[in-house]
Amino acid sequence: MSYLRKINKQIKDQYGSIDGYDKFRLVWSENLKETRRHNTNVTDDSGVFLYRAEVQKKYNYIEDRYILERYYPEQKALPDILNGDNYEIIWKFESSEGGYYEPKFEDCKFIIDSWISVKEQADSKKYNDSQAAKEQFAKEEKASIEEFERLWGNDGDKLDGKFRDGSAVMIHKPTDAAIQLFNQTKR
């Protein structure tokens, strides 16, 4: 069994898979390819712009390194990537001097566990922030309803009831133009 297959089996056994895809995987940077679309200035007979497809390294900015990726099915690939694999990088392995480093399963496990911990904290904070916002909204909505009921309730002693039974009327402050018109008609 190859080095990568052995570690990836351990990673899969430890963290599982989603829809047949390993949740995490270790890959060699030079082995990953993807097809990218490149626009051209050429059009077909109907005026539609044509493009050419080119197979390239997935991580063209990383050379000769092991990469730890996570499966992210919700990932929206860039429009120029024609065959995205829904994996994204979470760690590039190299020595502290920036040189080659061959990771062990324990290295991958440490990084994955750390990543999961940080993600869970972020998700928990989002949930807690969301919960607090929902609770604040419910509190404000309840206060608003209570104030509305206080002013406009259906009971006869409340304002709405008084409008309905005719014991209250609404008076608007007249505009200056209305006052002038009223004064002219009084003469």
C-alpha cells in the first residue's frame, strides 16, 4: 500500500466520508489537476464567444508539497473551473524553514482535530449569536405588541374601542392654509 493510501485510509477510518467522498484527504500537490476555461475573443457564427479548456495543476502556486484537504460539497467553484472536486485546502505541509516535509497520520490528525475544534467554536458562536438575536427580536416584538394592545386594544376603555363607539374623535392640527381659509370665511 502506498504512503498516501495508507494515511488516507487512516484518515477515512478516523473521520469518515460524506456521499462516498472522504471528509479529509492528504494529496500530493503535483498530482491534482483541474480543467479551467479560458475565454477567447473568437465567436461562432451566431456570435457566441468560444472558450478553450485547459488541464492545469489545481494548486499552481504550490510545488512539491503534501496538502491536507477537506471535502466541502457546498463549495461553489469559480465559473472558469469546469470539473471542481469540492475539496479545499486546509493545510500545506512544509518544514519550519519552508522545505519539504512528509507528514505522518498523527500530524494530519492534529491539524484535522484543531480545524474541527475551531469550526465548532465558530459554528457555536454563530448559533449563540443567532439565538441571542432571536431572543432579542422576540423580546422587542412582545414589547411592541403589548404597547399596541395598551393603545389600541379592543376593550371599551381603550382608545380603539372609544373610536369605535364614537366617544373619542381624532383631531388634526390644521395647516396654516386651512387657518387662513377659515379666517377669510369668518368675515
